Amino acid sequence: MMYRDSADVKVASAGIVVKTGRKWQAQEAISRAETRRRHKTLVGSVAMGRAGLGSFPRPRYDRARDKEKRQLVQDEIRAELEEERHSKMVSMSKQGAWTRWEHAEARKLTWAELWRAEPLRTKFLIQSVYDVLPSLANLHTWGLADTPECKLCQRRGTLEHILSCCPKALGEGRYRWHHDQVLKSLADSICVAIQYSKSQVTPKQSITFIRAGQKANQQPSSAGGLLTTARDWQLQVDLGTKLKFPANIAPTSLRPDMVLTSDSTKQVVLLELTVPWEDRIDEANERKRAKYCELTTECRSNGWRARCESVEIGCRGFAGHSQQRVFKLLDIRGQQLRKATKNILEATEKASRWLWIRRGDPWCATWTQAGV
């Protein structure tokens, strides 16, 4: 494009052809990209999600010049290649299962993270996402095992069964241990956020200037998160000892994973963590909300401002949308949010990898302490 659209007449008319290989031709890719861009110009801006028309303006290809025009074509070529990859993955029932994770957050691994990570951790993460780990079900499919049955419960030993569905592993406390490892990391992140909110100084009220003849905007400025509304937040976590829900709020035998309370403002937040298979994140969210719906209503009837939030972290290390929603509610943002998310996902991966390694062995608490 630089040769073709050059301001120098001799360069533009030289007919320079860039050779790029047998499987991909630059000239053909540019021609398709320019056609797609012209079509988008004719269609115009379209609504996306709940945003109104024109909320996401796009640069027009017919008005772009030089560098901006080349950048638009490059972006279009990348988008076309990504569409081809995605359509190929959708057609794969096993390796393309991640394309159906509608309620899981997208995750990117940088080169720096890959460089610092242990090779076995990266290998487990990639193989678990594409479900190509040597589970008994896969080995039987590949002709390398006589039976696909799980060594613990004699059911089909798929990766989903090993990490999330084995009744024998559930009875032995393996999944409870896995859940507590993630809960510990989540609780640490919230404790840091509580301490940080207590150390913050209340910002001064700013003065807003308006033009002559205009009306002042009566809408209040965006306030901080829930943690900034009080200085006496207390966090109770169901780790080690059995958590008892505060009797002065509501008598109940239920045990949420975390209870966040503020006596001065009479606020209570019930936080429930689930570590499901990524395909069942939405089901887990609905189930947990329904479980604590009556308790939340009773707390409100007793004069407390109560809310129940469910957090889902996929057992392969992919966070559900609910995690970002809860962190936004608590005003955990920026670098603090990135660090908390990284710690939680790493704890999930590490615990899942330990479950995988000990999938056919007897369960022992000393092994879990040594492994994690």
C-alpha cells in the first residue's frame, strides 16, 4: 500500500509486487480487507449491546489518509484471520469447547508471564483448556487404555469428572480443599482492599464551573465503591473454623463463604464462592443466589441493607463475569484489581493441577500441604 499509494508518481506506477509466500498473498488480503472496509462504510455505525446508536464511532475508510488508512486495512486483515480461526475452533466439539464459555472472562497470557511461568504449569493450562490431558477417557479414545473408568468411582474418567464431578473425590474432601485454596486467595484480596479503603483520605468537594445561561448538572458525581461508605468493615471467612452468621442480623444455619459487615451503617454483604466447570458458571451463579435469597430478604426485614453476591472461578483458571462485578462493587480497581485477579487464578490453577496429579491416589491432608 505504501508503494501503490506513494506520492511519488514513479514509485506508484512502478508496479511493485510484494511476495509473501504460497499460502497467503498480500495483494489478495488487501483487496478483501478494502472491500470489507467499504462495505462497513456503507452500513455505517451500528448499535452494540445496550449502548445507544453512535456510542462507538468508527473511523471511515473513505476519509482516512496514508498511515491511518494502512492501519485500518491491517486491523481488518487481523480480524479476518481471527474469524477464520474462531470458525475452525467452533467446529471442534472438544478442543473448541472454550468458544461456548459465554459467562467466563477472556484471559491473555503475556510473553513475560510465559517466560516466568513453570513449563509444567503452562503445559497443564493449555492441555486442560483444549481437553487433551491424558485422562482415562481420552486414553481409551486414543486406544491407549482398556477402560475409561475413573479409578475412584468407576465412572467415565473425563477431565470434567476429575476436577469437578467425581462423587468419591467430593466425599473425601478434595473439592472442598480446592475451594478453600481459591477462597483463601479471594479473602486476602478483599482484606487488602479493606485496609486500603481505611487508609484513604476523604477527597475534598470539588467546585464545578458552568457557562453563563446553562443549568448546573444536579447528578451526583460517581462515588467510590461499597468499602468507602464505612470505616468499620469486618470480614468473616469460612476457613479453618465453621463460620457462624451474626445472630444480631438474622438467625440462620446457613454458612456463606464470606460475610462482610458494617455495624455503623448496618450493611451486610454475603459472598459465596464456587469453583465449577467453566461450562456451568451461569448455573452455579443462579443456584447460589437462590440458596441465599431468603436469608437476604430476612436481613432486609430486620433493618439491614443486605445483598448477596456470588463469585465463580472456573476450575481451569478462568474467572466468571461475577468476579469483575464484585470487585467493582467493592471498588477494587486498577493495579489492585489486576494483582488480585492474577493471584486468584494462579491459586485455582495450582490446586487443579494438584488434583490432577493425585487423581488416582488416596487423599491425604499432608500431601495437600506439601503440594500447595
